[in-house]
Amino acid sequence: MKKRVYSGIRATGRLHLGNYLGAVKGMLALQDYYDCIFSVVDLHTITVPYDPKTLKQSVREIVLDYLAAGLDPQKCHLEIQSKVPQHTELAYLLSTIYPVSRLEDLPTYKEKRAQYPKYVNMGLLYYPVLMAADILLYKAEVVPAGADQEPHIEVTREIARKFNSMFGNTFPQTERFETEGQYVPALTGQGKMSKSLEGSFINLTDDLETIRKRLASAPTDSGTLSGQIPKEGGVANLFMLLKLFESDSVYNKFEQDYREGKIRYSEMKNVLAEAIYNELKPFQEKRMEFKENSELVDSILDTSLAECHRMSEETMREVREKMGLR
Ligand code: TRP
């Protein structure tokens, strides 16, 4: 039997280039070799302030992004988390064997608590348990995700071990799959691209003009300094992007220009804008096709969700029985 893979993306707005090169490319690489379930985790989405009127549309946008990026329903299962109620059932059952104190210590919980001091809810604390349930519901052994998710995967392993020791061997030890190019630097020159940081990202649906404009406001230096490319800041990030999207020869040319103190950033940004746009263009065309064919998308989802129900019910029957609930 093929190994199972599970990953999910929250439905907070559209995907940007960072999500694409981090999460989605990792998913693409795996669907040919493993039995994959890729989800839109809407139940995780609602643990922070959100708009119930637009949630459904946001979920749909991610589904379109998934399909346009090349996730192939013939090869993998697409899931909308809230449509598979076994997630919440398993999360509740797993929450009974895991300590609150450990959840309170997790960095993501602390960050969110600081970010939304008036919105510290049970769901936020419970977040990693639900994520463990997402993964264990399908007994997934591999999870493509960014490095920031490692503490959650560790919780998943702890819960699996605890369950196995209390109720008998049931769940695997899940590993995170490191995705290449997962660190996509912010245009602002600080940290990585993030949806919540204005001016830091490029959207997957941006046209060439928009990409040019976004790059134009990325900070640089006076260009007269010669020497090594800096390790951080605007120039460092532009070079990192160039490395991700351009050939070695183009990268080397600009690196040499930099070292010789004759770099022209407007030229470099233009080259970079075109390279990024060329990467995105086929994605944008495919996305438009799916967007215009909503019946096709609906039927893909229906088929996929039926498979997800079947797989997750299999695990739940085993779990209920082992826990003495039937
Ligand atoms: N916590 C993940 C994030 O913020 C989203 C997520 C929820 C997830 N459930 C998952 C990722 C299961 C991988 C596997 O990106």
C-alpha cells in the first residue's frame, strides 16, 4: 500500500508566491508517488477573527488555486475539512488524552494570543489537536509543510504515541516533508512573504504590471557598494528571489555586477518581474478555465469528498472500538 500524505491550507484569502513555492510545490511533487489528501482547513481558519460572509468564497478560491497549480484529482484527494465531520470527532477524542499545559506552551498559540488578545478562544488552544486529528484520521506518514509547523507535527507524534500506548497500536509516527524553496523572502526586505504583511508578497493572480509595481517598491541600496551580497535586507531578498526564479547564468551576471559596484536595480527588478510572471502565467490560465467551469469543480469535489468519507470512517470505526465507544 502507498504511504499516505496529508496537508492543509487555511482559507485566509488567496495564495501568494510563498504558499505556492512552499506548500503547493511540495504537494505537487508528492502526488505522483503517494496516496495524498490535500485539504482546505476551514475549521482552522475560524480560530482567528474572520468574516462568515466570505468564508465560503475563500475556501473556493483555494480549491481553484489547488487545481490550477496542478493538483490532479485523478492522483490525489481534495478535501474541505468541515465537510468531513470525522475530523472534529477524532479531535475531540484525541483531546481527552493530551495535556492542556503542553498546548499552552506552543509558540503558535502564544503568537496568536498576542496578536488577538480579545480573541483567545478554546479553538485556538485546540488548534494543534485538530491538526493532529486531520493527519491521523488518514494515518498520514508524511506532511508537506513549512518549518513553522514542526511543533504541531511533534504534537501529532506525541498524541499518536500516547494513543498507541493506551489503546493499542493504531497511528504512525508522522514526518514533515521539507519543501524546497519553502522560504520565500518578503519584498519588504525583512523576513518571509506573508499575507498579513502588506507590501511583502506577490499574489499568484498578479499580472506583469502588478508584479513590476510590487517589485519597484522593494528597498535596495545605492548600488555603489562593491563586495559580497548582504545576508539580509532588501538586496539580499531580491537576490534570493532571483535565485528561485532565474537561471544560474542570469543570477551570476547580476551577482558580478553587484560585486563590481555597477548593478542597476531597475534592470534586475525587470528581469525578476518577467521571470516571476512567466512562472505564474500557465497557472493563471488554468485557473481561469476552472473558474469558468464550476460544474466540473463541483463534481471533482463531490467525488473526492466521498473518498475522504470512506477513508476516514475506516479509521473512526477502529478508534471508537479501541476506546470502548461501541
Ligand atoms: N496549521 C497549518 C498552517 O497554518 C494548516 C493545517 C491544518 C495543516 N491542518 C493541517 C497542515 C494538517 C498540514 C497538515 O499552515
